[in-house]
Amino acid sequence: IACGVGLSQAGGYHLSYPITLFCLCLSLSLSLSLSSIIFNLVPFQEMETFLFTSESVNEGHPDKLCDQVSDAVLDACLAQDPESKVACETCTKTNMVMVFGEITTKANVDYEKIVRDTCR
């Protein structure tokens, strides 16, 4: 089962599900049917508490660095070609940065320079 998430031209998210879409729809419709039966049997209770959680990392954290590199690649592509389609992922380990994904653009982008400038 393959699933990918990335950024598109407008900055929105897109999902790609290859052949498993039919199976996903089948299991989703089955669970929706079961949940509607359960909701009819159990009286509705109002939620009293809502818990919101989030994660925040400081400058220099590998997650933040990876997000900055991916954003810089997206910005570089869109600056030269507003019709660019970019699904860029970045992975980092000590003294190594890997940039990969799917990019469709007419822009001439120097990826190594972008990574080096972002890491400085």
C-alpha cells in the first residue's frame, strides 16, 4: 500500500493512493454503516472537554531544518515557474541532508546551493 503527501502549486495538500482506493472505499463505507447503527443505539452525549495538542521545536532541530529546506526548494521552483508542482521531502542525519520527492517544473534549480544556504 503506497500513500504520498506533498505540497502542490497552491500550497495545498494532495494525497495519492494507487490501486488501494477501491479497498479503502469499501472499508470506509462498511465502517460508516456500522457507526450509524451504533449512533442510533447509543444516546448522543455532548463533549465537555476538548484537548488540543501540538508539537513545537526550536531553531536548529532536525525537523525544523528539514521543513526549511523543503520550503526553500518549493519557493525556488515557484519563483521561476509559478506552475511548478512540488512534492519535496527532506531527511537529515549528522553531516548529511537528503532531498527527494516529485518535482515537475520548468525552473532551473540548484538544489545543492539551496540546501547549503538553508543550513547556514
